[in-house]
Amino acid sequence: MTESAGGGTRIALTAAALTLPLIGLLLLLRRPELDLRWEHHPAHFWLVLFTALVAAVLAYATGDAAVRRGDARLLYVSLAFLSSAGFLALHALATPGVLLDKSNIGFLVATPVGVAIGSVFATLSTADFSGDSAVRHVRIGKRLRWALLGLMVLWAAWSLAALPPLNRPPKFAEGFPLWLAVPAVLLYAISAGRYVQLWRRHHSLMLLAVPSALILLAESMVAIAFARNWHLSWWEWHVLLLVAFGLVALSAQTSWREERFAELYLPQTSAGSREISVLFADLEGFTGFSETHEAEEVASMLNEYFAAAVPAVVTPYGGDVDRIIGDALMVTFNKRGDQPDHAERAGGAALALQEATSRLAEHHPEWPRFRAGINSGHVSVSLLGVEGGRTHTIVGDTVNIASRIESTSPTGGVAIGPDTKALLPHAVTTPLGELQLKGRQEPLVVHLLISLHKDSSI
């Protein structure tokens, strides 16, 4: 069987499995005698609460990965999970006799509201993001996350206060979900179709799990609209929600832990191009120190140094620690495309690193000292490796040159290349000389960075 035929077979089998719940629902609606009633409040409470917990974990995991990688698609996926998670939790509170004495109309209709809002975010996640648009939507997505959390809190307070229109009798909830189901089902269907297209270009379990989950969410909206309370058709939509989120959670669990949601990344996240600044720092004299000290002493020294160095470059300047190898530290700026002032950030971070670590060195004069180097230019932002070993990093000559520039820096100093210096017109520098690079005819003029502005000092 060819790969394309095998893919078609998998899609057909998946489609058949996803239509079974809908067929079952139609059967129960056509044969009411089969739609048995089972009213068990504790079972409802724990089923809904557990489903909300699974969705919340997914929302956190995808949201964290989206912000770290600056990926708009994954951020909107996380908002779809968050919407369902929060309103599902509110729906659990509607279970009479568990936490509330009687059913609350606001909490009762919370699930279709949350799942319907999720359909909007699911559709947004399939938009064509590229370049500045992707960066802009990451900023928008972060604000929408706070707005969504605020809406959930407001919905809970409004419901408990029984303010209109959430002060209607329970009968109001019977027709309300249908109005939400029609647009939500349409949006989920569109989103699922687009993710299937992505799956056809790149077969992966995650890209198959996401459209499957979206289809199940659409089917749950149909069941919510037509099912009878406490009957099998009503329990079905609760189970559909759990299976939908469970599919994505299971797919994430089987993925490589460092980049669980890499298959959902936008092309520019996994194989894009950026103009960035790269900071390298390592300890001058580290080899000699290691030869004359026990391994435990060396590890303790490195931990103390990095405890001072890493916060200095990350917290105030927004650097991303790409890797730590032995005594060497590699930090990137503008890897997500959201730091146009990357050169100034890198320069400030390098000076801050030297200042923070020099204070430690004063108490340990026998310790080696850091030297640092910065280079700016275009790189490829790449997802490297396969299942079992993947990393999200940068590749290009800019990185290699940054490492070479760092080797020219004096102990305790910060060396910068000409491209970085050009981006720091107000910086105070002194020339360090020329750096001859293999394969280049013209040498590279390297400077020592003294301060970022003429009226400031280290």
C-alpha cells in the first residue's frame, strides 16, 4: 500500500469513528425508549470537573509553549482549550446538591457558551499568519487570554447574583444551546477541515488529534442542543468533550517532551528567518580551574555563576537562554520576532552579566571570569531533530561569528561585531582589532562595548 493510500485509509477510519457518536445520538433521538434516564449528581459533577481539568492542563501547556516560541497558531489553540475549561468548571458548579443547593441558569448554560467561544479561537488558529502579522497576533492573543479569564469571573459573579438575563427559569436553557450550536458547528467543521489539510502535508499524531477533537466538540454542541437532561443522549455530550480533550492530551503525552506541540507550529516558528542578536559568554581559564579542583567544586562554582548570570540577561532584557554547555552560555534576542531593539537588549544584558558575575568574583578571586561577545544578523530559526531528541534553536553564520567574537573579548569585557555596533549608534566602544575569519577576505573589526550611551557607565 502506498503512503498516500495508507493516509487515505487512516482518514477514512478516523472519519468512521468520529461519526459513530453522531449516529448514536440520532438513534437515541429517533428511538426515545432507548434514551434511558440516569440522574446521578455526583457522577455528573466529577465527570465535568475532570474534563475541565484536562482542558485546563492543555490550555496551560499549549499557552506556555506558544508564548515561549511566539507562535500565534498555538496561542489561539490554547485559548480554545481555556474557553472550554473555564466554562466547563462553571457548569460543574451547576450540579444541584453538590456545591449549590439548586441549579443555576448561568452555570447551566456555561458549557455551550464556552465551547462556542472556543470555536471562534479554533477558527482563528487556522488563519494565515506570517511575518509581522504573527507577532501582532501573539500580542493580541495574550490580551485575549486575560479578557477571557475576566469574562469567566464576571460570568460566575453575574450568575450567582442572578442578574438578567441569567435570572431566567431553567426552561430558558432548553432552546438557548441551539442558537449557539449552528455557528459553532460550522466554525469547528471549517477548522477541522483546515487541520486535515495540514495533516495531509505532514502526517503526525498531533495534527490528526486536533481535527478529531474539533469534530467531537462540534458533535457535542449538537448533542447539547437536542439531548434530554439526565438521559443517555445528555450524558453523551459530556463524554464527547472528555474524549475530545483526551485525544489531544494523549497525543501530547506521546510526543517528545521538549517540543510536544511542534507539529502545530507555524512555518516561521519551525523554519523561519529572523534578524537577531546572539550573546555568547564563557569562563576564561575554566579548563585550568577544572584541572585543579574537584568536580563538585567546579559544579558549585558554575551554579553560583549561572544563578547570577541567567537572571541578569533574562529578566530585564528578555533574552532567551538557548543553551548552557559546560561553562558556556548562549543567549538570543528577537528569536520570536518581537524585539526590534535586540542589539540594545543584548548589549545591556552582556554588561549586566559582567556586573553581576564580577561581584561574585570579588569574593572568589581564584575563580575564572566571564568574557562575552555579541553579533547581530540574520539566522534560520529551526526545529532540529526528530522524536526522541528535538530542540528549537537558531542556525547560521551569525551564530558562528558571535562565538568567534566572544573569543577576542578580554576577561570581564564585552566584544561586539560591526553589525551590532551599527545598531548601537550611541554606544561607547573602543576598538579591539581585526578578526580574520576563514573563508572571508575582509577581516572583521571588533570593538569593546563600554556602555550603551555616552552619558552612562557599566
